[in-house]
Amino acid sequence: MRIFLDANVLFSAAKSDGAMRRLLGLLRKGGHEIWIDDYVLEEARRNLTAKEPAALAALHILLPQLHVGALRVAHPTVLANLPLPEKDKPVLAAAIHHRCAVMITGDHTHFGRLYGRTISGVTVHSPGSAAVRLLTAARKP
């Protein structure tokens, strides 16, 4: 399954060798493809540079394990009526464009109302709900 990451998830995975990095490892081990695009990468890189510059090395190590799609500017019309700030629409648009089944975001403020909803084939999840859905589903007979 293709899984798209929001910048805050990528930031967290680079920042520490904690739960987020372990989640990404388990998803890859389970055969899932982990996707980002240039928009997400640049936001994560910008935030790491400002807040955790030492973590840029970890980001560099993580990148070869991810599929990085080109920046996509056009938003599908389905996004026009969603309660999202303009700066967040490119993230969901990229997940749709790259045909991901899941988007993982820790941005509860902007995406929280969309958790569990499927928009143009992409189901929006928090890291916790994604872990439950994707990792427990893999263990079922």
C-alpha cells in the first residue's frame, strides 16, 4: 500500500530515533511504500533547520527509504470545499496525485476533522490510527 507522509511526520522521524521512525520502519518492513513530495520535504527540511539542525543528517539517511515525488501545484477540485488552510491543501493533493491509500499527519489542528475520512481514495490518519489500522491489519490471518 502507498502511504503519504505530512511534513510533521517526516520531521518527527528525523528528529529522534523514537516512535515515528519505528513506525516508518515497521511500515516498510510490512511491504508498504512510503511517499512524500518536494513540498513536504522542503517544509520538513526548513523546520529541522530552524528547530533541530542536528537532525538534518538523520533526514538525509531516511530519504533513500522513501519515494519522493515531484512538487505538484494543481489541487483537485474535491479539495476546494474542505476545511483546510491553503498551505495544507498541497499535502493532500500530493497524496491523491501519487495514488496513496493513506496519508499520515500529526497536524490535528488542521487535519483532525478529516481523520478517518477518505478523500479521492486517500484515507487521512493520525500516526496512532495509522499504526493500529496498518500494523494490526497485517497480523490478521
